[in-house]
Amino acid sequence: MRAPIGSFEDASPAAERLELLTTPVAAAVREGWGGFPAEQIIHVDTDPEIADTAVFVEHHGADLLNRSANCVVVAGKRGGEVTLAACLVLSHSRVDVNGVVRRQLNARKVRFAPMDTAIGDTGMEYGGITPVGLPAGWPLLIDPAVVDQEWVLIGSGSRRGKLIVPGKALAALPGAVVVEGLGVGG
């Protein structure tokens, strides 16, 4: 199978690669969401040593910088209550944590979640966190530029491999909210 974006030597339907996915991601792929067929979710097997965005696009195609998205976990605090959420923006953007995210979560203060919290609560590896398979009840804030992409490269839950999914499929994930202005500087 040929991947619809990038230059990858090893691409297959993610449903045929469940053993390469973390438990929560494999469960989400197996169950599907929003009426999107599982065969539209593609897994590309990649070297975990080049998982970081800059090195990754250098190896697999510069066009991926505009067609890949990063998922970050944030912690919003109001009073003694902490809300964990995920934010998804195109790789060349950054998340407007202190403006858009703070208002969306109705939090007094928002920070990137500590690495131990992000990996512990998601069951995913740092550097591979993906919006697919997030914990139930978590808000998933998505920049509209991600949803507007025909195909988007995202993490697979581990540093080995990536998922390629239709942008519109990401907006159908549980807890997803498309938020104008979430990604800035791109």
C-alpha cells in the first residue's frame, strides 16, 4: 500500500498493525469512531529515533510539515480542580495555551502537563501522543486547519510509527471540539 502523503516504505491499514499500537490506540482503531471506516486509518512504520517533527520531515518529505499535526496534553486549573485535555495543531504552529485553551477550559491557569502525567494518563509514549484513544471524558481541542487537511499525519501512541487519517475523521473523535485560533504562528 502507498501512503497518501509523505514518502514511506512501509504503510498498511492500521487495523492490520494493532500489535504496533499502544493499547488505547489499538482499541480506538479496532472500535472506530464517527462512522469513518477503519481502512481509512493508515499506519506507517517509522524509526523511533527520528520521531521528532524536524528530523522526521527531513527523512519523509518536507511537505509533511504542513500536513502533520502535533498533539499535546495540557492541564487547566481552576481552584483545586485540574482538567486534563489534548490539543491538536499543525506541526508548524504552536498551541495558544494562555489564551484560547485557558478560555475553552474555563481555567484560571493552563500549563503543558508534566511528562509523567501525559504518558501515565494516556497510556502512550512521550513523542508519540495522539488524539486517537485518549481517555474518556477528556476534551480534545482541534485547530480548524487540521480538520481542513485531506490527510493528516499524527502520532500512533508510540514513537515507532505514525497514523495517517482524514482531517475530518479527527473532528469526529470522542470529545473533539474544533476551536478557532487554537494554533498560532504557522
